[in-house]
Amino acid sequence: MVPAEQIRSLSEVHSSVRTSQVSMWRRMFAFAGPAYLVSVGYMDPGNWATDLEGGARFGYQLLWVLVMSNAMAVLLQTLSARLGIIYGRDLAQACRESYPRKVNLALWGLCEIAVAACDLAEVLGAAIGLNLLFHIPLLIGVLLTACDTLLLLWFQSFGIRTIEAFVLSLITIMGVCFGIEILWAKPSISEMLPGLLPVVHRNSLYVAIGILGATVMPHNLYLHSALVQTRDIGRSEEDKRAACRYNLIDSTVALNGALLVNAAILILAAAVFFKHGIVVTEIQQAHELLAPLLGTSVAGVMFAVALICSGQSSTLTGTMAGQIVMEGFLNIRLRPWLRRLITRALAVIPAALTIYAAGESAIYQLLILSQVILSMQLPFAVIPLIQFTNDRQRMGGFANARWVRWLAWTAAAIILALNIRLAALALSDWLSTPGPWRWIAWGVTVPAAAGLGLLLAWITFQPLAASWKARFGRPPVSLPEPAGAEAAPPVYRRILVPLDHSALDRLAVGHAAAMARQYGARVYLLHIEEDVTSQVYGKDASTAEVEAGSQYLRQITESIRNQGVEVETAVAYGPSPSKEIIRYANQVHPDLVIMGAHGHGGLKDLIFGNTITPVRHHLSIPMLIVRSGKS
């Protein structure tokens, strides 16, 4: 079993903030913080790009998208917080425990793309801010942003509350800057009100979905479910109920603050640029035009300062999200500097190449594209979140009420419909473009779209299919009484146990030892090495993993022999556990095979997925399948 401290989200700060204050206001202050870290993702430079373009091109028409997106964000972030508080797992860990390994790997890959897209927006935003304030070339600014790894590591050494305080100060600076600029722009309230009516057409759909992707960010759902676990909330139902209540307040206040900042950017663009017929094609252009249009040079400086604050605050939470996603899906822990270096490299490299190849004018569209990528990844985080928080086995009495389910599924349907519409338009444009690259577009985009569609369909309908199978499945078969004499009871002399290197080994070996003592049987233990070194060198392989496997096999063998049971061991080498089990069974001819089933994949997992099925179909031997009591 994995030690408990290794499966905790953000284990270095897990349950590090006390919440047992007597005063209601002090307790509310103790719970305040996670939603503010999440909210900076709703105000990152990618939001600026979509909000500026939406306001400059369509005026106040897309205000309703911000309001709808924020309502969805409050709902989904609340569900994310409840999952972490009640179930004690973040969203990535819940996925790892619920889905097969291949599905988890696909979801992890999509999450990493989303984190890289978010980090890309932060890199570009910080580089643009440095360019506007200090006239540093964008390419050099992008390379300099890799140095903020040191800033993050320095802040992490002070604890989660210091990070929360720093981020809140940056949010305050952004809010003050845009508040002042809105007062200078003097927007018309009568012109703003029609923008709250939901209207969308082909020309504004791309920007509208970009705003949605920039507002409801997929990695924030993973992040929030982990951040709430930094509070020490107690284990009683009342403690958890209070934690849910205070986190709802925290989410509502923080995300509505983010709405005000986003709305301020869009309103500013509509009141200044749309009113003068200016189409903004880059953030630098917005900075240069604010001063003459608002009549003060301070406007441009405030814009640049707020942009740098946005990039730096977002980079902190983006790194945490990357850590949570990798540890949650893969159960792999990397040193913080290495994780940060990988995340930042995935953002710096495409940004630098784009600037070098296409020039600085391509930066703005790259920002927009990053937000559309985030939006396209949203369903793969939203749908599992809704399913997990609907599940009474996980959430108990805290499972979503019926009206919350309706709201959540409605939000998911809107997100999915907008994304399908956008994907159809994008695919149509790419595939209809003549030229030598058309066949590449067909060969890459169509299979990718089909694969993502199948993955999304599986995630969506798998719980429903399991429920229907349990409810309407085939009833147990009633066997007729034997006509003749009773059949002789089975006698087992050779019992084969393929080892799994998990907690199931204890159950399987325990059953085998008990039956061996009863029948005087011999137990055959089979250990399979699947790593590449073992496959190449076989029994001559010598690695730390091979040595650990050998020691594990010796410990189990000694334990069984101490119970007076004869044991024979074998080690096989190959990439296919099922083939090695079948081959060894045909060699020793066991009377019974005992295997474990738990639905969890791994490199050493001999029983995951399709392992049991081929063994069962290729061997005419009785099999005993055991599994732990945990579901």
C-alpha cells in the first residue's frame, strides 16, 4: 500500500492551517485563501487577450458570456472544493482511483496540455508587461520568465498562507488599476445592459469560447480540490459541513472579484476602442492607445503594472496545478524545481519559436489560441467532477442535491455544445483549405477529434452503463439438482499465485496458504519483471527495481514456508503478464489459479484490465478471483 502521506494533495502543506478559532470572523478568515489562489487563473493574461478582443470587436455584446462563465465557475469550483473536503482526494486522485490506467494517461496528457497552455499565457503576459514598462524585447522577456522558478521556490518555503497573502496583494493591485481606468473611460450603463442578453453568432463564437475557456479553467478544478485540504477541518460531519459553508463564501467572494476584473477589461475595451472603431490585435496596441484616448500617460503604466501582476500571480497557481495533476494521475512526485522547469519549458519553447518565426505580431493570436485550448479541455475535467460529487458512495450525505445536479449538468451541456460547435467550425476551415498541408490536416485532426470524442463518451456514459448493468443485468443462474450421485469434492494439489506487488498479494497468498494447508498442496509463486532492462537481459538484469522484486518474492516465500506450506517460485521476463502466466501454468499444470482484481493499473500490475480475461479463456483451470473490501 502507498503510505498515506504520499497520497495527500500538496503533502508539504496538507492540513497546515488551523480552523478551530472560536470567533466566526476569525474562522472565516482561516478558511479564506484557496479560492483567491484559484481566482487568479480567471484573471491571467489569457483573459486579457480574450476580453480585449471581445470588447474591441463586439462592444458590450459578450458581457453575458462573462456573467455566465462566472456563474459556472462558482458552481464548479464549489463542487471541486466539496470533493476535496468530503472525499479527501483531489480530482486527479479521484480519477486515478476510478478509471483504468489508459484512460488516466489520456486525461493526464490533456491536463498537461491545459497547464502548458495556461503557463503559455502567463509567460507571454509577463514578457509583454516587461516590454511595455522597460522596453525589453519580447523574445528576451520570454526567456527571462524562466527565472520566476526561483520566486516560486522562495515563496513555497514560507508556507501556504504567505503565498495566499502575496497573491491577494497582486489581485488588489489589478483591481485598483482597472477601477481607476474605468472611472477615466466613463462607460455608458445604458449601453452595457443589452450586453447581458445571451446572443452569439459565427463571428463572435471563437472569442466567446475563448472567454469561456479563459474564465472556467480546467486546471483550477484540480487545484481547488487540493487547496481546500490545506485546512485542518476535523473529521466530524458538522466540521465538514462548516468547511463547505465557509469555502462557499470564499469561492463566491473571490470569483465575483475576478468577474469584476474581467468585466472591467472588457468594458474598458468597449468604451475606449470599440467606441472609436479600433480593432485591438495585440495587447501592446491597447497599452499604447489608452494614454491618448483617456488623456493621461498614467493609464498605460497602470495597464502594464496590472499585466505583470496578473502573470506573476498566475504562475504560482499554475505550477501548483501541474504538481497536483502529475502526482494525482501518476502518483509520481518530482522535486519542485524540476516540475517547475518542465512546466515552464513547455511554455517558453513554443512562445520563443513563435516570436522567432512569426514575429511579435503573432503573440496576441497565440494568447487567444491558448484560451481556446483550455476551453476544449474543460469537458474532460467537468464531467468527472460532476459524476464524483453525485456519487453517494464517495460523498455520503454530502452528495449533490437534485437541483445541483440539474445545474451542473446544464453547465456541462452548455460547455460541451459550444466546444462541439467550435470544433466543427475549426475542422471545417482546416479541411477545406487547399494546399500541400491539407492531407496532414486530414491525417491528424480527424483521428484526434475522433479519439477525443470516444474518450469523452466513455467518461460520460461509463457510470451509467455500470449502473444499468447492476440494476438490469442477468440474474444468477439456478442450477438443477444432480440426477445421480453427488460429485466428488475438488482436491487441490498445485496452487498458482501470480504476484501483483500490491495489497492484493496479501489476500491472494492468504487464500492460497489456507487452501494449501487444508489439502496439503504446494503453492507456486510467479513474479514477472516487465521493465525494459529485464526484457533485454532476462535473468542477467540487475537494477534497483529487479533487486526490490527479488527481495519482495523472498519475503513472501519465507512467510508461507513459516506456515508449513511448500513453496516453489519462478521469475518470468516479458511485456505481457497474461502470456507469461499462461506459459508458466502450462508448465507446472496447477489445479487452481488465484489472482486479484482491483481495477487499478500500474507497471507492475499483473491483473489490470485484460489480464484476467485472456488467462481465463486460455486455461481450462479453476480460478479464484479475490479483491479487497474497498470499492
